[in-house]
Amino acid sequence: MSFSLIPVRDELQVRPGNLFIDGAWHGWEGARFDQIHPATNEVMTTFADAGARGVDLAVKAARRAFDEGPWPRMPAQDRKRMLQRIIDRLYESELELAKLQTLDNGIPFHFSRNTRVSAKAAADVFDHYAGWADKINGETYPQFSSASNMHYMSFREPVGVVGAVLAWNAPLLMFSMKVAPALACGCTVVVKPSEYTNLAARRFAEIVAESDLPPGVFNFVTGGPETGAALSSHPGVDKVTFTGSAATGERILMASGANMKRLSLELGGKSAALVFPDTRSVATTAASLMGLCSTFLSGQVCSTPSRAVVHVSILDEFLYHAGEQVRKVRFGNPFDPETTSAPIISKRQVSRILGYVESGKAEGARLMFGGDTPGGELANGNWINAALFAGVDNGMTIAREEIFGPVLSVIPFETEEQAIRIANDSEYGLAGCVYTTDVSRALRVARAVRSGSVGINGYASIPNAPMGGVKRSGLGREGGWPTIEAFTELKTISFNLDA
């Protein structure tokens, strides 16, 4: 029997979405679009498609608030107190926000509420950056020579108007990772969520709007690619922070040249997990890596290790336990506690992933299981059975391009040097993993892998540690002090004490 999410939608009193600009919610007489739930392809509601006109209104409001308003010049303690109101409200609203996020992208509710993508995790991010608000300091410098009595000091000032474009897979976490540091630094913000996931972000925006920020400091617009392009290219925006595909990131990079926008781009990944024979447990490692592709967001995470580079001596054992893990996968209503996995975000992405599966078979990889659609009561939704490919060569398409779905490619290796070479033979470099009980090898290999982050015997991100990519995986870092640097400009002031 198929299921419907309309009852949950009605229970949460979901209503059409509008724009928040210059301190007020605005009705929108322009174009609108449907938000579709990927588990059933039912319409959840409609949202305003801001387009260039709506973005222009929002950016101008943010520009006035930055250039003329009190926020950038407000004492740090006062900014910190306003951010604390947001933190408190996030904790109070975490259950509602978790439900809305599941109603956005179909992530199983127990994951939405209790993992790193939860509202509680988003509150932790705000708490971390609120703590930085009164610690953003410059430096003083010793006198360089006796030729003059010049003395120097530096200040960190907010970068200006920030355009924040969010990914669909973790709307609550993405919102906090971009908005919290911007506000803590004294910037003003225009936020655009993915067109696929606006419900949780809209509620998050309401919470921010209720915190009594000065008008124009925070603005919220919704829409599709035109809206995102208008925001990222607007001449009134000083910085763009974006999480999404490498192709879109490249377009933002080119558009930023017109006014030398500052950029933070967290883009795609083709992460490699290097599994050595002395891994603590082949069974646990195989289940973990296959589980990242088959459960939670079904591999739709940029840092998911989609290449398992496995030593030949444990290859058969690894493949066996990966297959055993998939037996535990359960599709269905995302609010059912038995459901383990999210649907694919759109029908278009389903077709794209299935195309990669066909490509893998055509190029000679061995499909062990999965790579098809379940049908039956799930036929109305965007579901794909998790796929495992063995006998993959790193030159194959499935090993080189970001699939962003439930597909794990297993690539054999014989020597440590070969494993490192395979890991680095990629245009991406976002995250990676090394599985070994040899501490020397762990550090040696982690240092040799060209990636922004490397986990040893596992991988996770936290608010106070930087994360980001090299090569085509992006620019800049999110997390900790490097993010404060990314949302500020360094100004040097010199004093001639002999004048």
C-alpha cells in the first residue's frame, strides 16, 4: 500500500511561501513554483520565485543596512545577545524544524532530528559563531626600523553584503553554517535556499526574523536557478557563500570577477576511502562505507566516500559485508521509524544516476547488486536501490564523476603508493578516509592524500574545525576561525608619531 505525506503537511499547517525583505514578509505577485516531495512527488506548497527583481530588492535592503544601519558598528556584546535569541528559539523549535526538513527532502525523520543535519546541530553552529563575536581582533606590530616613528595595527571588519546560496540536502545545517558567521562578523545577508527545499529554511528565516535584527540585516528569497544567478552576480553583493555542484560553482567564480566578490565555495566531491588489510574490522568498515551510500541521504552528500579503494587481500570479504549491509535498508514513509534511507531528490537526478549505472556496466565494471528502481508501492517516488560495483578501474566514468547517489565503486590496490595514487587521481579533493590500525601509516597516508579533510577510521565534521576542498571541490573553508577570516576584511592602520 502506498503512502501519502499530505496528512503531515496539513498537520504542520504548511502554507505558501513569500519573501522576507527589509524586516518584513512580502506577498509576491510574480511567478511561483511548486515544491515537490521526492518520496511521493506530491506538491507540498508553492513558493515565490523571486527572480532578478526580488533579489534586487533584497540586496538593496541589505546594502542600506550595511552602509547606513547600526549592525556593522554595533558593539560585539549586543550582536552576541541578538544571536543568542536565535539559538534559544532553535532549541525550542527543533522538533518542528526536523519535521519540516523531512517534509523537504525525505531524509528519515530520526536522522533529521538526531544527527549533524538537525536543528540542534544548527543551534550548535550559531552558538559557536556567537562566541566569536567579541573575539574578532586584529594585531599590533613592532616598529620595523629606526628610519621613522611609524606604528601599525590591524582590524578585522565585516566583508559587507553576503549572498548565501544553500544546498538542498541539509538545509538547516547549511543555513547556520553560512548565516551564523556572517551575522557574528557584522555582515548583512540575503539567503536563498535550494528550490527543492524551502520549508525548513522558511521556518528558520522566521526564527531569525523574530530576533529583532535591524531591518535589512537578514533577508530571505526563494526561487530557482535564475534567482540564484541573480544573487551571485549582483553588483551590490560583496561575498557569495555557496554549497552545491562544481559546475554551478564555476559559474559563480566567473561572475564574481565583475566586482571581485569574495567567495566561499563548498563544491562536489569524489571522496576515496582507503581500506588497508589491518583495518580494525573489515565487516564494520564495509558496512560503514556501504551504509553511507545506502542509508541516511542515500549517498547524496558531497563528502560521502563513493570510491572504496580496498586492498586485494580483503576484497572478497569487503564485498560480502557490503552486500550484507544493504539487506538492512528499508525504503518508505520518511516519518516511519523503520525507514533507513532518503529518496533521490528529483526525477531528473534519478535518470542521471541510472545513466551512471549503465555507464559502469558498459565500461566493464561488475555490478554486484542494485542500481535499479524498486517499483511497487514506491513507484510514485524517486527511489533507487543502492548499487555496488566491483572491478572498477579509476579511469571509468563512475570512478571519476560525482554521481551524488547510492552508488559505491570498489577499486582494488596492492601497495600503499598505489592506493595514494588512485585517491589523488581525481579532479576533486573534498574529503577522504583512511582505514588502518597502523598509526604511522594513518598519518603518512592522510598527509599524502590531496584533500581538504581526511578522516582516519571514520569521518565527521564539527562547527569549530575547518572543512572545505581543494582542486575542483571548492575555495575556502567552513568551520572555526578560518570562517571568521572569510567573512571579514583585514584593514591596516598606521600612525606617524613624529607628525
